[in-house]
Amino acid sequence: MRKYQRLLLIAGPTMRHSPAMERAIALADATGAALHIAVFIEDFDLMRLMSNSEQLRELCRQENLQWLTDEADLMRRKGINVTTEVALTRDPLQAILEHVAQMQPDLVIKDVHHESALKRVFVTPLDWQLLRECPTPVHLVSEVRCPLPRVIVAAVDPSHPEGQISTINDSVILAANELASQCDAELHMLHAYELTHTHFSDAGAGAVTMPGFSTDVRRSLEKCFVALAERYGVPPERQHFIEGPPSKAMVDFATHTRADVFVMGNTHHQGLGKLLGSTTEHVLYQVPCSVLAIKAGADQ
């Protein structure tokens, strides 16, 4: 099992502890990984809000830098290898991606920043941009029941046993197992299926269903799911094959269980009706737990 070596925490310029910071510190402590904390202050916002912009920008940067320096000193006393920086930028996404390219971290860790549905219509949230653009696994933390996660859930799709979806499943399970092993957490596996997807169109006559067709498809899916779980040593009591739209089923599952982290495939296909990537984005703002998104290959 590959052990984490480098972690990149993207902290907000609010100078306070957050779920993502708690998670990053706990992971660094548990794994011995080097932790780099970066605060990117969007220069555009400062120029718009402040008249004496040059001095005030520097004051804001210095205040954040001093706060981070004090926090880093406390972490080092606990034996954590931590470095910090504060930077002004016109493009936070590009600044993060440049850091990822230079550092090659094992994880990028960031707090979930909730945006209203109306705002998401006009502006793509930074969280979504990271999911789409960042080549490194992105751990978006919404809340922390305990600093180290105790229950890790790999969300898989066994409906396509060959090709890219299969590759994504392998990447998701391996990443979930990697995180679970380093945190001494339970590894679970989940698939949510929709019976409506067992219907098909009959030459323009609308959706029809052959007798027993839904049952046969469900059994076939479950057989593939169980085989995948067994291949990675996930015991039956930690296998969850449930009915319902993926986003809603995952929200319900997280709400009624002890799930701490959903590990999900993060890729964007062209011309496919059901996208793992879009499911990841929509689940992000709904589940009462955190998400670890795994990039697995380019579009086909």
C-alpha cells in the first residue's frame, strides 16, 4: 500500500480552524506526510472593496501569514512537518493547479464552500472547477465527526464491467482502501441502481419492460457488484447494493449510517446519460459527510 508523502491544504483567508484543517492535521499526524498549507487571497475582491488597495492587500497577506505561522509552530510541537504560504492571486484555480503540478501532492484538501443553486447557474464554483481540472485526488471536507475518518465508502458502478468505468471502479476502491488503511478505518462499498434504467425503447413505442427483465438485470448487476467487492476483500456486511437515484441514495445512506467519506470517480464523458463526474458534483453539496474525488483517465 502506498503511504501518503505530501498533503496540500487549501485554507481560506478567514484565519480560523475549519473541518479541512482538522482533517489535514490528523492525516499528516497519522501518516507522517509533509503538510503544506496555502492561503490564496483573490486580488480582485480586495481591489473592489478597498480604496487604499496596495497597503491593505499587504496588510491582509501579513495577517494571514502571521496566523499561519503561529498555527504551524503549534503543529511542529506535535511533530508534524508543515510549511505555509499566503499569496495574492487573480485566479485561485490556476494558482492551485500550479502548486499541484510543482508539489505533486498525494491529496489536495479543501473545505466545501457551499454556493446557492442560483449562483451556480452563472458561476462555476471553485470546488467544481477543482473536481474537473485537478489531476490529483481532491478531498473536499464538509464536516468532521472525528479528525480521522472511521468509515470510508467506495461508491462504484458495476454496470459496465469492461472499459473506462471498470478502470474508475478500480481506482476508487484502491484509493478508498489506501485512505482506510492509513486511518485504521472500515472500508465499505456501495452501488445505487435505478430500476427505470432497465427499461428500453421499442421502435418509438415508448419505454417498455419485458416480464422479469428488471429482476434479471438487477441480479446481474448485484452479481457483478459482489464479485467486485470480493476481489478487493470487502466483507458482505460492508457491501451495500441499494435501489434509488445515485445522489439521493447516497445522501440517505450517509444520513442513516456512520459514513465519514465517500470516495467517488471523477471523470466527464461525452455523450453518456449517467455521468459519475456529475454525480460527484451534485452529491458534494448534499451528503452530510466529506467526499474524496478520484480522477481516472481522460474522456473517451
